[in-house]
Amino acid sequence: MKRLFLALLIYALPCLAQPVPAPVQKIIMLKYAEPNAVQRLLQVFNLSMQTDSRMKVISISGLPDRVSAAEAAIKALDVPSAQQKDIELTVYFIVGSDKENLTGNAVPQDLQSVISQLKSAFAFKNYRMLDALTLRTRSGADASTSGVLNSGPGAPATSEFKIHAATVTEDGATIRIDGLHAALRMPFTVTKGVQAAARGGSFSGAAERQVQYAQSGIDQDIDVKEGQKVVVGRTSLEGPDKPLFLVLMAHAL
């Protein structure tokens, strides 16, 4: 009996002596899949996980064999689905005012229905389009674009349009836009007096003109019906008497 116990102990010693593998960490970028959905599916691997939906990454930590198995599962899951379509978004920067000589271009004919709605809701008589930006993106991906306005001589005005992600509902009727940012950066000139000491304790001033910038825009999440033109929001361009309206149109291609 003692010999049998000794033999079993000798056989078990190498197994008991094997070191436990050190945990490993991996950060994996996703192209198509939603990180939180992937995390829920990977719970069977008993790993420590964190996700970031905006950056589309998932970090995993655990024993090497489990991390390797999770990586293989992520590779199989991170593929395009039928719902992942190309999306086209167009934002129009519309300014309103009571002035006749309003800066900007004529509003396109296909936006006249939106202008009619604005005129019925606000007392401004004239509307002009300052700029329009279009971007195309894959469902679930971020995208950005920018432009330069024809603002005459001097420092140019610039426009910016970006999103964190856009997704199409299963029925294709609605487009969800997360992290929409659309803004104008407008230059203006300020005059500063440079004072210089003169005889008799008086001062003489020399005017100095400097270009500064003011930014007006909208940041929000929004649901848009496919093909519909909607007023995303209103902000001030040069005070309450000159508002800036952002009109958005979305298409699933």
C-alpha cells in the first residue's frame, strides 16, 4: 500500500510543479461588430473585458489559451452583416435674418419645403445657405469632412461635419446618428488700441486690427427617417437676430 501511494505521489509531482501561465492582455480593433454585443458573447470564456463603442475596441485579459480562443471567436464574429449598409449624410448650414443683403447662396429648390416650415415657425424674412457638406460612411463607422466658405478676401470661414457612428434600423426606415457635430468657424476683425506714452503725460493710440474666430454649431444624437430632411437644431451665428439652422438629410445606399 505504501509503495502504491509513493508511486502515485511521484507521478503527481510533475503535474503539481507546473507553473500557472501568466495572464495576457490584448486590445482588439473591431471593423463591423458592436463591441458590447461581442462582449456579451465572450462571457463563456471567463475573461476580464472592457469595451469602447466609439473607438470600436475591446480589451481582454486572462489565461493565454482562453485569450487565444476569444480572439478566434472575435475574428469569426467581426464580419459585415446584411444591415451594414453605406450611408450618405448631407448637412446644410442655413442662416436666417430680416436683412435683405444677407450673406450666402440661394437655398436649393429641394429645401424650399424646409424653408417654408422655418418661415411659419420664425419671424425671419430671408434665408440663405452658407454651405453644404456631404459624407459617406459604413454603418457603425465614424466619418468626418470639412469645407472652406467663399467669404471674400481675408481669413476664410470653415465648416466641419463629423459623426461617431450611423446605423440603419432593420426595416431600413430610420438612420440613427450618434455624436453628430456640425459647426461653422467664422472670422471677424477686432481693433485694439496700442497706447504709447508721449510728452506731458498724455497718451497717443495706434489702432491694431486682429482676426479672431467665432464657432457656431450643434452637437447631438438624432434619429432621421430615411430620405427625410429635418432641422437638427438652431444656434446663434452673430447674435439672436441672425440664427444658424442645421438641416440634415440621410440616405441608406
